[in-house]
Amino acid sequence: MLLDLAEKAVKQAQGLGVEYADVRAQHVNSTSIRLTNDRFEQAVSGVDQGLGIRVLYRGAWGFSSTSSLDGKDVEETVKTAFKIAKATSKGVKEKATVRSVKPVKDKVTDRTSQPLPEIGIDKKMELVLGFSKTVRDYSSKIVSATLAYEDGAGQKAVVSSDGANILTNLSRVFVGVNAVAKQADKLTSARERLGKIGGYELFQEKNGREIMKKAAERAVNLLKAKPAPSGRYTVIVDPRLAGAFAHEAVGHCCEADSIIAGESILAGKIGKVVGSELVSIYDDSTLAGGWGSQKYDDEGVLTKKRLLIKNGVLKGYITNKEASARLDMEPNGGARAESYAYPPIVRMSDTYIPQGSQTFEELLEGIDYGVYLKASRGGQVDTAKGTFQFNAEEASLIKKGKLTTPLLDVSLSGVTLETLHNIDAVAKDFEIGLGFCGKGQTVAAGMGSPHIRIKNALVGGRA
């Protein structure tokens, strides 16, 4: 049904004289649960369905969507997208074009041993409540535990006028916790996340209670932390924070729409040295088990393992069909949409720094006085200026090659290119986590790295 509707919508658009059209239609059963301090604030199960069409007419884009899969409603949606493109075309200064790819017809199926729609919402609520009790029972110092559970399972069809005809089975599950600890007037917090492209079998494969308990443990341990020093130090950054750096400070600069808009410090630097020869960075939609992985993007293009930086040299960008035409590059499957209700735009998938050759202990050696930063509470990045600031969730002082005093409220700031050049060691461990990236639309994104060491890094603390 989804493919039939999408095919008819594309044919209708072609009949109106468009240069290009693509359609995403989906039908997904979803569950959303929110819990704070063992009290359910939300527990909703329902269906998210609809169709979105994007058309290119005389160099201008038009997009429209509908939550109805009724044929007449879809026809009106196509007409609306065309009207928008036609009206926009009268004033467009730089006409858009797309680079077509080889036509592909495929059905993508990911098998799950415990399909999510077969698990009742009562069982999912029981699971989340159990996680909450695990966190709250860890210590009397835990004063709050907030949990979020999300899942979705169904199908998505992608059809384009240049030959994409793809039906994908979708299944994704996620649960996250934020634990807050308090002692006197001091409040600390820590979070953990667990997720999978797959089914409910995740909770048999992983010990969810132990993972949730880690958040409580870290929040309580942070009550002992001391104010951090401020200044320039040699720092070691753990895989979570290093992965966030790779995604936020570098990956967004490699998104081709930012390049075209003149909002990236990496514009025009293909083939140029942009960092230490120890640094390589990939954005990989093909990564097995990757939180941001998918076989085809939302324009129906086969995705790839994209090499962004190799041994310090910038090698490529993340592209969609329009950006590829403008930059005279091949599309590499970088178009993603949050759902049928949004047009696809250039997005990352699983962005990471690959393994190096040193141990964590070797990274510590030679640091007389420095800082070890772990995990990320978020931060700010300016891709045009090439600056960033991240807040670490945990940190420790390094003295004479040893981890000593735990630190609180530590930030890592700097200039992206300078920081890339100052990475002087990359460990051989590796971890990739899961997150969500917002860029007008929210999509799942993996972020990973080994431990890395950065010299002359700017660290800030709050007294």
C-alpha cells in the first residue's frame, strides 16, 4: 500500500511537469513513556502515518505532507507541493538541480526476535518503572530520576522520479535516564542511554538495570567532586566526549549544505591538512548496529562509509542529490528526514574517530598536570567561526600521570582546527554511543571515538 501510494504520487507530480520528485510514506506503531520519580507523566501508544512529497520545478523546491493515506488527500498534497514550487520559482535567484543516481528497487528487512508491537504497553511501563526503582534505590542521595522510553516499528516507502523504489521495515527502541543526587546544597546529575535498531530483545541482550544504575552511581560520586581549574592544559578526552566533538565540531562542518551556504570553516579545504596526522574521522551509515545506520537514505540513495578526514587531511563531505550537483560530487547517501512530515536534508549518521595504537595508560604518561574529561552534557558549536564549547559530565585531575581529584562543572573550549592539530595521541580502545541530533529536525545519530589526548586545550571551571 505505501509503495503504491508513493508511486502514484510521483507519477502525478511528473504529470504536472516537475523536473524531479521524491516521496516518503510511512506507517509506524509507536510508544512513548515518561516517568519522573516513579510517577508516569506520559504513556502513549499509537500510529504515526502519513506521506510527504518534495518536487523540483523550474529550479525551485516545493514540499507538502499529510497524515492521511487516503488517495484523494495524497493527490491534494501533491498539488500543494507543486503550487509551492511554482510560486517560489518566480523569485528564485539560484536554481536548484539534482544529481541523479542509478535506479534501485529493494525491500529492506531487519529481523527482530521480539517485535515491538507484540509487547504490550503495560509490560513496557513495568520495565521503565523497574529501571526507575533501581536508580532511586541506589542511594538516599538520589533525589530524582527521570526516564524516557521511545519505540517505533513499521514500514517506510521511498520513491523518486529518478528510479528509487524502496520499502524498509523499521524497528527502533530507546530508553534513557537522568539521575540527580543531592547533598546539602550541592546538586549533581548523570545520565545513561540504551538503544537499538531492532526489537524488545534489547532488554535480554543488555542488563538495563545495571546500565541505569551507572547513572545513579556517577551522580552520587560527583557529590565528592571539587571545582575545576581554568586555563590551558593537556587533557585526555573519553570516547563519549571525543565522539561528541567529532560529531558537533567536525561533522557539522562537513555537511554539504553548510559548505554551500558559506557557514563552514572546511569549505574549499578538500585535500588540505586540517589536523594532526593521527586524526581520521568517518561518518558511516553502514556501521553494523550503528544507531544512525540505514541502508538507503531518504532520497533513495545507497549509503556509504564516508571518509571525512584521513590522517589529518580533509577528504570529503556528506552530500545529498542537490548538494552533489552544486559541488560536482557524487551523492553519498547523506539525506535524512525526521519523518514523512519533513523534507530530507543533509545529515550525519554514525560519526567517529577510529582506533589508534596506544593504551589509556600511555596517554596518561608524561602528563605532569592535566585534566581527564568524560561524557558530554551538551554545548555550543559555531561551524562558520570554527569554535566550540562542551560541558563534560565528569572530570578528574591528572597529576604525574595518575588520576586524582574528581572535578565538577568542567568545560572544554577551543578552535576546531587548532584542536584537531593539537591531538597528539589516540588510544586503541573504542566506544560508540547513541544520541539525537537537532538541525531543525531530530534524527538518531551515533557518536564514537577512542580516548584521545589534546595538548594546550582550554579548560574552564566554575567556582
